[in-house]
Amino acid sequence: MDNLSNTFFHEFGLLYEALAKYGHSQHYQQVGNAYWAAEIAQIISNAITTGEAYGNKTTGGSGRIAVVESWGFFIGNTFNETKYRAIGTGLAIVRANQDRDELENQIPNDNDWRGWIPFGAIHDMRDVGEPGFTTVIDNVSGYSIQGLFSGYQPGVTTVQGLRQEILNRNGNSQAAQVNQLITSYRW
């Protein structure tokens, strides 16, 4: 059930009065049909040419996929952690910690989507610090979910474009640190 709930949050976000807030469905509403049609076409092309829906970091469209899925994995894990932490029992806390740790302990690499889709970077813009073993330089904190989501705009199809749009829409808050963070995620 915990994986189902994470997937639900990833795709639909939270439901308030029958309105999805912050999952892929909200991103779709923010960027429109053409953006998502190109995303779906890239996923199909990747699946045909590489056997993997996300492809690899060097396949065409990996920038768009990195952008779209960075949001889905970040929001799915963040909301799932919040849900299970609120339950507060032993097993629920274990699950909450697993969701947080997947974000906090992401190790950037170019060989596996779990390393090149920068969902941990989005998380790192909200928290303080980073475990040393990740090689990530995280001196950024304090961004809100709404502030991060505001960067996911129709023209943003690369991680560098996302970085710049988040900075633009948040008054260039901690710009040097954000740039260092994204660079440490190998983008």
C-alpha cells in the first residue's frame, strides 16, 4: 500500500476538494498538452530504442524527462513521507524514513535514471545539509514546494532551464548555492 500511495502522489499529488495539487497532473495543467505530448513521445521513443522508458542521460529528451520526473519523484516521496510520519507508528516511521532517505541520499551518476534524474536536488533546495557520501554540495535551504513548482513552466525542457526558472521565480534566492547544487548533481 505504501508504494501505491507514493505512486498516487507522484502522478496526482494531494487531493483537495477533488483538485489535484502538485503531482504530474498539476504539472500537466501548468504546461499544457504540447509539453506532455512531447514527453510521452520521448518516453515511447526511449522504450523502443533503449528498452527503458526514461532512456539514458544522453538520449534525446533526457533533459525533459529529467525535469518532469524530478518533480514526480520529489513530490511522491515528500508527500508519502509526510503521510507516514503523521501516522507515527513504528512501521510507518520506517516507511517515512525510506522515502526521505531516497531523496536525501541520491548519488548523482550518468548511468542510471536514479542518478541522473535530479529528484534529490529538488529536495535539497528545501532542507539543510547533505550526507558526505553523496558527493552533493548542498548549501541551499528554505525553498517552498510552491516556489519550486513555480519553476516547472512550459518552456523548461532542461535541468539548467529548470534551475534558472526556479531562481527567476524566487528572486534569485541563494543563486550561487543553487548553481553549485545543480552542478554537483552533474547537470
